[in-house]
Amino acid sequence: MNKKVILDCDPGHDDAISIIIAAAKTSNLKIEAITTVAGNVEVEKNTLNALKVCDIIGLDDVPVAQGAGKPLTNKMEIAEEIHGETGLDGPLLPEIPSKKPVDQHAVDLIIEKVMESDDDITLVPTGPLTNIALAMIREPAIVPKIKEIVLMGGGTFGNWTPAAEFNIYVDAEAAKVVFESGVPITMFGLDVTHQALATTQTIEDLSVIDNDVAKFVVDLLKFFMKTYKEFFDFDGGPIHDACTVAYLIDPSIFEMKHVHVDIETKGEYTYGMTCVDMLGVTGKETNVNVAYQLDQKKFWDLFYNALSSYTE
Ligand code: BDR
Ligand code: CA
């Protein structure tokens, strides 16, 4: 049986790859909607990018809805250094996508889909959690109906500040709403997403796959690897967001621990930190399934098989 998902994202190179893996023929996911949020770049650009990705992979029947244009209370913070001015710099993209966004706010589409569901929709946020928090605030009745939230964010160290990862830092107030909601949460933080490191070897291996989607991913990765070298001195680009869908397709790729996680919203140096209680020192009830280890072979096999499935 296919698992129903809503991909809430800010594409973004790794968000785009996440959509591509979720929509591949090898996937057991049914994408109910793609919703966009301000994050890597402004929400309008993220929406345009989501539509362009849909065009490239021929994903015609999935609604794309634009969501929040700024965090709940923070000023906007974007990651142009990593994703370029368009949010998806690198590959040659269609100037104007043929697909159009639906005439409904992302928050309303999320609420509608969840309320109409048999409690079987998993939300997959790979950007700041603004839309998800807003949906919970606008319609609290969705909370017990959400099957699970499988998100990319946080970790035991930061990439935007020493303590905070970008997605959580951008809207920590929204993250707090979501983490305290009581919905089962599975978290892919930097500890595990940095293990999903695409390298020059990855590019070499991918180059043998003869289809346009794989070529598009190669171009995405080349740009992403370049900025990760410049900004973090990494010898590769971590395809953070793709861990979420890889987990949903094959949970055995990851090792997980169910622990307590709090979101820091007050600290002078720690704002946006996910306080991950790996050793159970708080004694608080566990609320998050945290991924901490990735099986390299299984992960990259899934990745290559997904991209190969786009060959006619
Ligand atoms: C996260 O931030 C964004 O730049 C990526 O798309 C990913 O979701 C990594 O910190
Ligand atoms: Ca993202």
C-alpha cells in the first residue's frame, strides 16, 4: 500500500532531490500535495522552483500550493549562499513552468487534505516549520489526524549558528509548536544528513544513468557541492532533505532512537537549537524519533534506483 505524504518544502537543491525520489517509479509514496514555504529563498521563488521540478519529472497530477512568506515572528532569513539567487542555481531550468500553483494557500490545502483523510497522511517538512505550525493553529482538529511528521531539521550541532540548524533556526517558534503538538515526529538532523554526502564519486556514478532527470540531479549536485566547499569546506554536498523520503520508502536504512527533544527559543547563543536528550538526562517523556546513523549502501542504492527509474 502506498504511503500518503504531503511534501512541505523550500526547493532548494536537496528539496528538489527529495521530490524526485518521492515521485520515482521505485517509490511507495503517494504525493498528495507539494506545499512551499519561505526558507532557502523567498516563497515565490521556492514555489516557482517546485513547479519547475514537477515539469522536469512530469509530475502533472499533484497540486502545488504556496504557503507562508515569512516566519511566525522572526525576520526572514534565507540561504542564498548555499542555493544561489534563484534557490536552485546550477542546472538550466525552464524560464516559465507550464504547471501553475493551485489557487489555495498551502496552510488551507494541508488542513483540507488532513481533515478529509483517514488519518493516514504523513507530513514531510524539509524547510522551516511555519506552514505546519500555522495549520495546527488555524485548525487544531488536524493534530490528532496527522499520522506522523517526518522532517529534516535540527541535530546536536548547527550549520547556521554553532547551535542551530537552518530550518529550525529560521522559525524556532513554529518548530516549538510542532515539536510540542503531540504528533509522532521523526527527525533527520545534521548528525545523520551529513552522512548522506554526495561526492565527486557520486557524480561519476550518476553520470552513467542515461535520462534527463539524472542529468538534472548531476547539475544540482555540482552546484551544491561547490557552495558546500566554499561555505563549509566540505568535500561533498549533503542531500539532507532526501533522507526523509528515503526513510519513508525504506526505514531500514536508518538507525533511530526515541528521545525527548526541546526547541530552544530564548538562548542568546542557542536560539533555534534542538536540545536532543540522547542519554535521557531530563527524564522527560520521549517525543521524537531521532535518526542518527545511515546505511551507506542501502541509501545510495535507493538513490540510484530511483533516478534510474526515470529512464523510459
Ligand atoms: C536544510 O537547510 C536548507 O538549506 C536545506 O534545503 C535543508 O533543508 C539543511 O540545514
Ligand atoms: Ca530544505
